[in-house]
Amino acid sequence: MERPLKHETGSHLQRLKKVRTHIASNSLDGVILVPGPNLRYITGVASLLLERPFLMFIPKDGSVHLVAPTLESGPYLRSSLEVVVHSWDDGEGPSHAFEEIVSQLTLNGRWGLEGRVPFRFINQIMKHAHPQLEDAEPALQGIREIKEHGETRLLQHAASILAKSFTKIPAILKSGMTEMELARRISQTIYSCGAEFVEDILVQSGKFAADPHHLPSSRKLKRNESVVIDTACSFSGYYADITRTFIIGKDRKFENIYEKVLASQEDAIRLSKGGTTVGAIDNAARNYLKEKGLDQYFIHRTGHGLGLEVHEAPYIVPGGNEVVKAGMVFTIEPGVYLPGKMGVRIEDDVLSTDRDCRNLTGTLPKEFEWWK
């Protein structure tokens, strides 16, 4: 009998050690984090990044310190990690908390800063200390790239939820309904299948299907036009991301392009294993489309990593030199977009291993006309 999925995975103490290894290898005095995937990865706590200054300081050794509003500091006081919490409330403001932290922690060295830190938070630091700030985002992403076993279980569960949801789309899809109406129906379906959160749903029909990031509009779906549906959902913070392209009716040109995009995707999936470069995987998809005279209509990367973010490292980009390692999870999603006419994109989520890869969304069909 399978054990129930846990909402916390791995050892947060071990993850903290990973961060400190990065700090040491980059000759930093520490890193500064704000609410988001990096903070959640290290502490197991999900917090909102709002307007109130909220910063975690991880020095190369010694205690971890947190400046946080009192109304949000409770989970960190109960954390399995030892965190010195400097709380502040709306009446007194954050100045006292920052004065307190600089009296206990040396902040005038080289500190790495994650990319999402707002300027107004940095400005609060600079009122009390003058660290040399450096970009820590690439290294922090790298720490999270190779997933622990518990993480892959959550990613697989999210993928299963989303794949099951997509099998219900053909029964919903009708000509005459608007893109927005279809998006709302799909969102409700994904939640009913067990998702904890559903990202924006992209529904792109007809000429709008040639715009990969077109948001749902009041345009009505028509027969014999392509309909690209792309969305992501999360379970316990971990994301799945799927795209399928449909047609209500028939169109010979659409069928021809669909089959070529599918073959391109399968070529890239076959190469998505440990030891391959991200550029080689991208080339596998791009070169097939080039052979068919369609590469100029493939206008984005082949994929992106999945984890606590729906877009994270590794990025499957043209010419990329990063070597794929066992335990990385990423999308494979080539597309062909004919301006003003149609678009086709097919996306699955894969887990790389030393020998091959596992398609986490493989239970969802993708052969032409599977939706009929």
C-alpha cells in the first residue's frame, strides 16, 4: 500500500546545508531570501510576498535570522530549523527589527540576493547596513534543480491530477463557447480533480493560437480551427504543466502540422536523459521541424524546469550547455505558429534518469484525434 503524500519533503536542515555550501564556494558572507519558492524549499513554510518587509538572512555560519511582520512570523517560531525571529508590527514599523538584526549579525560583507527581492526591502537594509549585494538567483535555482524522492512523488501527483483533468476537456469543448468560458470550465474541472492551485489557463483559438501567450478572450470557438489549451496546477506547492491542441471538426493542414509537432516532441523526449545537454534536447525538436520546413515557426524554447515554480531551471534552450542530471524534471513543448492562421503546441512533463526519462504526464493521450 502506497504511503500518503506528505506536504513536507526532505530534510530542511540538509537543504540549509546545501545553501551554506553554495555560500562558501562563492566566498559569500550569506544570502538573503524573501517569501517564495527558495524560502519554502529551505524552511517548508509558504508565505506571501506582500508590501511589508519580510527577509530571511542565512549567514555562512551561525544562526539564521528572519525579519518578519508579527502576523506572519508564527510558523517560523515553530519551524524545525532554528530561526532567530525579529518580529515587527504595523504600529511600530520595521526599523526596530532591522536595528536588532544588525546588532546580532554582520551584514557589511558580500551577501547574495535572490532575484525577487523588492527594492523597498533592500532600501530598508541599506538604512542600517551596507552589504555588497550580488545575484544569488542562478545558484539558488541550481540547488533546487535535482529533485529529492519526496519531491518527485509530489510532482507525479500534480501531473496525474492535471492529466486526468485534460481527459475531461473533450466533453467540455464546444463550438460557439468563448475562450473565457472554456477557461473557467477547465479551471473548475482541475480543482475538482484535486489540485490545490490552478495557474492562469491559456485558451487560444483560431488566429490567436499563433500567439503562444494569448490570454483567454471573448472570441468564440469555431469549427475547423485549432484550439491550444495550456495550463499548470500545483499540489503541495509542486507544479505540473500540460498543453494539448484540439480541433472541432477537421482541417487537413492542421492535421499535417499536428503530426509534425508530435514527432518533434517525441524526438526531444527520447533524448531527455542524464548526460545530455539542454541544447541537444532543444536541437532534437528544432531539427526535426527544420527538416519539415517549419523551424521558423517554432519561436520559443523547447521547455523549462518544474518544481516549486512553474518555470524554473533547467531551461531547455537552443545552444544550452547545461548537462541534464538524473532527478531533473522539465517540460518538452515544441510548437508551430502560423501568424494569423493557427498554432499547435504539445507539452508533457518528464523526469530524467541516468538511462532515459519518465513521462510524468504520459497517461494523457496525444495522438491525433485522441479527443474524439
